[in-house]
Amino acid sequence: MPAVFVHGNPETAAVWGPLVAELGRDDVVRLSPPGFGAPLPAGFGATVTEYRDWLVERLAGFDEPVDLVGHDWGGGHVVNAVAARPELVRSWVSDAIGIFDPDYTWHELARQWQRPGDGEAAVEAGFGTREARYRRLLDRAFPEAVAAEIADGQGPELGRAVLALYRSAAQPVMAGLGRDLSGLTRRPGLVVLAGADVVGGTHEQRRRTAARAGARVAELPDLGHWWMLQDPAAGARVLTDFWAGPG
């Protein structure tokens, strides 16, 4: 049964490399959302619902239900896809479920991306050159080798995808998408709660949305938003322990 990993913004699939190495599995598949380490197909608008449909289509291509794991926007896509088509997974994991809480407020940079003009300027400053992308990742404490691999894999469509995705998800869109999470309760779920992660909502928002989704919560109290890079072994243990439970 494959384990399928979906990353977020501004990453590529390389963000999972250290954790996947710790897992020691040969059935791991890493999916890159269009624009984030993968080309943007013609006609793809990079909206939150289009990413949901993209992931549903990819999951439907597997011969059996998978163990699905998502980080950041990848975690958002996981929640949306499983809510719509729970039969496509054996289990699901997300560290971004707090963005579906009705009281969630987008973080400062996201609000900047959502504003016309300001968003374009922020994208140019942060993603305009390979060096800018690399330095931005180092500033966020990415390991040098991973930062270099991600910066090399980020294509020119990254900025367009970022602006389209965040603008399509401005509130109250996410609150609306989070209104009915009953599909998630049909499969075992796990919410990774990194204690120092300030991007995906408050601890209370993440916990109460996890409860509505019928998910367990695994705490990583000393880790932040990129917990899979800060302590890959701890992340691998959390996932392995969870996967040992679902039937």
C-alpha cells in the first residue's frame, strides 16, 4: 500500500527527502502540485478547488487506497480531497487542518499575496531569481542541500501559482470549505501539531478542527512549520506509529 506525500508552498518534493530516508520504505510516492515543482498545465487556474480535483485525479490512478500525507498547502489539498473522496485513501495525515477553522485568519505574508500589486511585488522579491529563492529558504532554516535542490526545482510558474492559489482561498472561502468535514471521519486521520508552527492557525483551531474531522493529534512540541526537516526521525516515528494502527 503506497504512502503518498504532497508538499506545499514554496517547496518541491525535495522537502520530504530526509523524512522519506528515515522511513526506509520503497513504496513512497511524492506528488508535486502544479506550479510547485511541476509545470502548470494549460488551462489550470491554480485555485484551491482545482488543486483538490488534481489530487483526487492522481489518487484515483492508484490501484488501491493509499496512506496520504500532506504538509502546508499539501495538507490543505489532502483535507479537501479526502473530504470529497474518502474511499481513495486508507488513512490521511495533515499539518494544515487549522486553516479550515471558521475563525482562521491568513498570516501576514498570505494577506500580502492576496492583495493586487503588493502580491506581485512580494513574489518578485522572494521568487524572482534562483538566488533569491535559495536565500529565502536558508533564512527559514532549511538545510543547505535541501534549499539548493528546492531552489533549483522551483520553476517560473511558482509565483503565478502562489498568487492564484492564495487569492482563491481568501476568507470566507476556507471557512466554507471547512464547513462539512464529515468525509474525513470515514478514514483514520492524524493531525500533526508542531508546537512552534504559527502558520496554520492556533493550537485551539487545529485541535477543534481535528476533532470535527475525527482525527488523532500527534504533538511535536519543539518543532516548527518544517518539522519534517528539523527532526526527520521524529516525523517518521509519528507516521509509522499512526500507520500501524489503521486497518
